[in-house]
Amino acid sequence: MTVILIIVAAVVLLGVIVGFGFIAPRNRRGSIEPPSKRRAPVDDRVAPAEEVARAALVEAEVAADLETRVPADEVVAEPVEIEKVVAPEMVEEVAERPRFRDRLGKARAALSGAMGSIAGRSKIDAETWDELEEALILADVGVASTQELLDHLRARVKADGLSNGEELLGALKAEMADRLSGFDRELKMSSEPGPTVWLFVGVNGVGKTTTIGKLGVREVREGRTVLMAAGDTFRAAAAEQLGMWAERAGAELVRGSEGGDPSAVIFDGVDAANARNIDLVLADTAGRLHNKVNLMEELSKVRRVADKGAGTVTEVLLVIDATTGQNGLVQAKQFTDAVELTGVVLTKLDGSAKGGIVIAIHDQLGIPVKLVGLGEGADDLVPFDAAEFVEALFA
């Protein structure tokens, strides 16, 4: 029995030794590689364990990122200096003209609280005048224009014997309408041979190029032939944007090289329009130049050169963004010193609570608002109607 046990033990021991020799791989020098250095068998069909673990980690990170990511339609792009060029959609038919009452909700809301309070007053006292003054200034009528308006109102209240808030507001509406009346708001066409020229001036970002495009659509619809001159050679994409509008309107386009002389572009545009018997040239101009060039000097040069060609300049229109309020009035004064303005185009009036800027422009500059933007569509650039505007502020 003892012999049998010894034989069994020997066989087991021999099996262990042989098995260990097969399991432990040897290195190139023939020594046994320690367990910590053992390598897993390579199989192209199965990824190594550490690669599987890494892939799982990446998948977990991606899943977490997707859960916290802001939806694409809510991402707000950082503002850039260059205006983005977007091809406008084709307009197949003329849309209904927008009404001031429907589009001036923000401007009306800025006045409604104070006006409602004043209308309910049974007498006109110092507090009533203070409240009215504050409301007009908040509506961006401006300090100087507000004082002039209140002075005239006080005289009217005394002369007409007005005694309550409702009568005071009636007098305010009448005074505003009077101050906006008496201006010629028609866009003039020349009776001289050659094309009529309308110049558009204003700082970058106020909507000059878009205004030209919308006006071009309107003028072509009315039967005039139109050429657009891309005189804003210092702003990247300005000519491309104007080209899109020209194509949309069915107008012709003249453009120069980027950074070229704006005056030369305008002159060439007028010359081309004269050669092709085109009725109207709509000329874009720069709103900002390089530091070595003064904008106002350049615009004065553009105005002089435009008059030397075959066409006749009948309109020099300053484009102002209504949302800038009194800053727009400051711009207007600077441009008035450089070129003889014939009118103002007030863009984005539908998005502004500062409708009082219209009163300030007429009072302080003595030039009329001829066109206003009441939306983004081509048909939302409309002639300014003083009576409709005033009524929309109160109704």
C-alpha cells in the first residue's frame, strides 16, 4: 500500500512540473518570464482587455456629453464684425402693407403705463407734468425735444382751458402730429437727362445694404429700371449681399475690388446706368473705413464725384437703427455736417421701444423721416406716415 501511495505522489509531482513548464512562457534568453510580465494571447477577433476598457470609458464620456449638450437651435453665436450674408427668399407676390398699429407694440408699451395713469387724472398738476416728462424721455424723445414739447403743451393747456389728464393726452397727440407735419417725404426723381442717383449713408450695422435691396425691389415693381452700386468696398461681403438683392429685384449691379475707391465705384455705376438708359442708381457707401481714412471726408468725396457724372443726385438718405435711440441722433448730426442729407430711413422701428427718436430727428435736425422699417420682409420698408405713427403710439 505504501508503495502505491509513493507511486501516485510521484506521478502527481511529475504532472505539476510538466504543466508549469508549458504554462510559463520563456523570454528570448530562455529564462522564465515573471507573472507580472505575462502577455495575453493575440487574437484579431477579440480586442485586448485594456482596449475594451478604454472604449467603454469613451462611450460613457460621449453619453454624458450628449445629456448636457445645449440643443443646436438654442446656441447663440458670438457676435462678429462682418455681417452674415443670407440669401433672401424670393417674393412671388406683393404682401399687404404692414400697419403701424400692428408693428409698434414695443414703442406703445413703453408709453402705455404712464399714459394710462395720466388719462385717469381729474386735474393737471405738477405731478402730472413730471410723470409726462419722464414718459417722454423714456420713450427717447430726448431731453431738448421733451422740454420744447412740454412748453408748447403748457401754452395749449392754458389757452384752451384744459383741465384733466384725458384732455392733456389729446393735446399731446395733436402737438406731436403738428411737429411731424409740414415735411416733404417724397423720394425725388430727377427731371434732368441721365439717371437719378440716391445715396445711402450711415454707420455699419444699421441696415444700409438691406434698405437698398428692399427699396430696389419696390422700385422695380413700380416699373423703374434700377442699378445698384456697391460702394461699400471696405466691408467684406457687402458686395455679395447687394448682389443677392440685385438678383432678387431684377436690378443690375456694379462693384469694385475689395478695399478700392468707393467714389470710383459710384462714378462707374452712374456711367453704366447712363449708357444703358437705366432710371435709378441706388448707391451704397461705407460705414467704416481703415484708420488712415476719415469716413466723413470720404463720404463728402463720394457726394462730389456722384454729382460730376452723367446722373443727378436727388436724395442723400441717412439710415439709422431705431433701437440705438439717441445714439442714432448723434450719428445723424455727424453725417449732416459731412453731406447734405435729404431724409432719414429709420430701420428696425418695429423692434424698438424708443419710438420717440422720430420726434427728436425732426426737431433737432429739421429733416424728415422718409422711410421706416417695420419688419424683415421686402415689403416691410414703408413710407413714413406721421398721423398713423402718432395714433399707433397711443391706440
